[in-house]
Amino acid sequence: MLHRRHLLAASVLAAPALLLAAPATAQQRPFRIMMLLFRGWEEACDGFRDHFAARRIPVELIVRDIAQDLRRVPDLVAEVREVKPDLVYVWGTSLAIAALGPWDAPDPVRHISGVPVVFNIVTDPVGNRIVRSRAEPGRAVTGTEYIAPVEVQMRAMARYRAFRRVATTFNPNERNSLSVVAQMRALLGDGVVELPVALDAARKPMPESIPDVVAQARRAGAEWLYIPPDTFLNDHRAVLTRAALDEGLPCFSASERFVQFAEGLAGLVSRYYSVGAFTGFKAEQILRGGRAPETIPVETLTRLSFLIRMESARRLQIFPPVGLLRVAETV
């Protein structure tokens, strides 16, 4: 079993190739996969790696992490061009947009080309022009989405606690967050209160603004605080969910991390590990099955988890309906 500390040692400048051993097969050599990461190795990467181990498919993983610095993307693209791997794995919306470009107008100098790509933990790949459509990607790129449609999330949130007004906070620099907020606006109209976190003079999001944003949500009469998929908020999830508890405001999230590893009340989520394994299955279809990526649809998991943090429910005195508890997972 590979240890995560070995994987985290990888950087955009240099990293060891990681070989996952497997019994001898007809395959002449391990498949070489470059894994391009945005914020380090996470559970989705575990699932992707473990899929090949479970299927006894030998792969060589070449891991690169840009540590949320998109200025490093040109180096990644140049290295992909030099290494010529069998497949590229791209984690996250911002990195996918920067490394792949629009599906109908990629720049062969700035963007990855000539190699099949699978993406993972990406929000709205059609709206962000990563693929033409979910059924027909339109390029040698496919992958997985990890959040349920916004309308489905809003219905799930109302099943726990009916609402007339919901607030959402987000980093205005993140395209994935902006995409979700736009969908909420189209669905709820005046029923959504949009509260971007403050930016400093360099247009970087300010963590110290989070408690004030949450207080604004409470003053606006919001009955829920919805947390979209957002790397900045994930990095500061403890501050965000604790501030919401202090304000007596329940949080609902599209990502398991705000409930599983912070104090958010609830969420309708895809497990990161399972999404990673599903992405591994799509990679297997390309590498071993010989399918062209453009013929493989972009999909979400068919099974989602409704997570409820019971300690937060007790703190807020907002308990789930009994019927919901029959299908939810409590943490």
C-alpha cells in the first residue's frame, strides 16, 4: 500500500513516478498516467489510484500538484507534451479550465492536446466549456461530475427544513462557485442572497471576512446558508461552519468535507473516494478498453449520500424529520 506522504512530496517541478505493482499480465508495461492536482492529494485521488489496484492493472502515476497556483499551468502543459503519457488526470474545475481550454477552441500551445484526458471533481463542465455536452464531450476529454444538480440539492435542503430565503457565500474568483450561484439565481430568483467573501487589494479572498459574511446572511433573514463547491471555503471550512453555528444558521453543502470534516449541518454529496474510483473506471475504458474519450459520457454517481451532523443539529436545535433519518447518514 502506498503511503499518502510519498504522494504529497510531488510538486509541479519534480516528483517521483509512482508504480503500482500488479501480477504479470499480457500488458507489456505499466500505463503512464500524469495526475495534475490543484490542492494536493485528496480522497478522490485515493479512489482513482485504488481502482487500478483493485482491477490489477499496472499503472505508473506521475503526480504534479500546483498548490492552487494557476501560474504553474504552462509548466504542466509543457511537461505533458514532453512526457507523452498514456493518459492525463486533471483534478478540479479551475485547473481543468486552465489546462484544457474551451472544447471548441483549445490553443495547442497553451492547452493539453494529443493525449486522452479524464477530469475529476469538476463543476458544470458544459457551462465552463470543458466539454460540448455530457453525452458527447466533443473532444478527447471525459470525466466525472461530483455534485448533484442544484435543483436536486435545493429540494433535498427543503426536505430537511423548508425555506423561503437561502444565503450563499463564495469566492468570486472561482469559476465553479460562480457557476453554481448562477444556477441558484435562475432557480430561486430573489429567494437567494449572494454574499461573496471580501477581496484584498490584490483580489485575493480574505478569510477574516467570513464571520461578517455569515452575520450578513443572518441579518438578511436567510433560513439556510448554502456552501457551493469552493476551494477557498474548503480551506477555511472550520471557520465558516463554526461562524454559522454561532449565528444559529444551518449550513447545507454540496461537498462532504463541510459536514464530515467540519461542523456543517447537512449536505447531499458524492463521496470523494467513490467519484475518484468512478473516474478510474473511465480511465480504464480508455487505456485497456481502447475507447476514445469523446465517446465516453461525462456522468455523476447514481447514488448520493445525504449527510447530517447530529452534533450540529443539537447545537442548532434543528432536528431532521424522522422520515429523512431513515435514508440519511449521520456523522
